[in-house]
Amino acid sequence: MTKTYFISGHKGAHDLAKRQDLTVDCLVHLDITTINKGDTVIGSLPAHLVAELYEKGARYFHLAIDLSNEDRRRDLTADEMEARNARLIGIRAAFFEGNP
């Protein structure tokens, strides 16, 4: 059985997920070993973890928010996230060797 994980430690993001009726099985911090083929992960993860998810056969949706410099490094409420155009963007990533 596949699961949907919402990866965030921020209360505002959890509130936003509930408000937008996202079907989420787990609101957690990421433990990559628990993710299986076919699972869906939602969050704001670094590229190397997104690539690991993709290699495992999971889908990743990035929680994108249009942040100002003043917004960075602080917890936003669900209202503030919506006001800053919070949206999910599907991303695929893969590992490759060499220089860019």
C-alpha cells in the first residue's frame, strides 16, 4: 500500500495541508528508509534527497512559496503561506556524475 508523506516541522505547513484537503498519511520529518516505490512525498527538500526519492520510485511535490527576505528562516502561518502563493510543484531528479 502506498502512502503520502508531508515532510515539514512547521505548524503552518501542516495547517495548510489540512486546509487544502490534501490526503496525507503521515505528517513527519523525513526518514528516507521508510519511503517505498509508489509513495508520494510533499515538502521542501534539498535536491540530493529529491533525487534519492526519485531513485526509490517515489513521487515528489515541492511546497513552493514566494518568500521575501524578511520571510526566510521564520515559521509562517497557513494564512501567510496562502498570501505568498503556496503551491505544489511536481519535481523529478536524478543523480549524475561529473561537473555541470
